[in-house]
Amino acid sequence: MGDKKKKIILICSDGGHLAQILELRDMFLNYNYLIVTEKSQATIPLKEKYNIRYLKGRSKGQKRNLSFIFSLLVNTFLSLKILMQHYPKVIITTGSHTAIPMCFLGKLVGAKIIWILSYARINSRAFSADIIYPIANKFIVQWPGVQKFYKKAIYLGGIY
């Protein structure tokens, strides 16, 4: 990764959101990239293959309770640290909650925000997407039916 390549951050929750980010590897390997995701048993081995940093994971099924708020605060500080170290021109995300702090902080320092709505969202909204939608420079959906919820969305087909 040369210093002259444009810096980008790809951030997402683990699981299916991360699987979608990894489908973009042919694109992101052309940049000075950094993948940011939750630390879990499944994501730790990725460090051997990719430039990756971890945020605090959360218990699955955890919603808007105190534990979720604590994780969000911790991840906000971790995101700020990562953002200042990598300082990207663009932040690309497939969601979900994990990406919210990075997107807002990145927007504050001038990064372009590209949100790719999850492939699982065939005909429904996503809470985290609703939060980032107003600040996204590009909002991409993978199913045409979702455009009725996100008027400025761009439909480009599926990542898979």
C-alpha cells in the first residue's frame, strides 16, 4: 500500500455486513484501505489477510439498553482514534450500528460517506441507515424496492 494511494475506511458490523464489505475486495485493494469491524472469534483471523482494526463487539440481540449505549460510547472513542490515524478521504459502509460514530466523525473532518444498504433490506428501512442517510454523500441500495424509502438512493444491483 503506497502512501500515494487514496485512503479509505470500510466499516461495518461483523457477520453479513462484513461479508458484503469483503465482496468489494477487488475494489478496495486498489486503495490504502483499512477495514474496521467488531472484534469477534470470526473476525480475528482476518488480520492475517487484511489491514483491519477492531471496535468493541456487542452481544447479539443487544438493542438500545445501557450496554448498547456503553458500546456505542466506547466505539465512538475508538473510531475517533482510528480516524485520526488513517484519515481517509472516503468512508464506505454496509452498516450497521457500528458504523454510525465513524460516519459522523468522518463527515466532520471532510470525508465522503458512502452507505451501502444491506442486501437483506429488500423492501424495508434500516434504523442505522435512517440515521446516516441525511449526511451520506452516496446512498446505495441493492434492491429497487427500497428506493421508495430513500429518495436520493442509487440502485446499482447486488454486491453478491
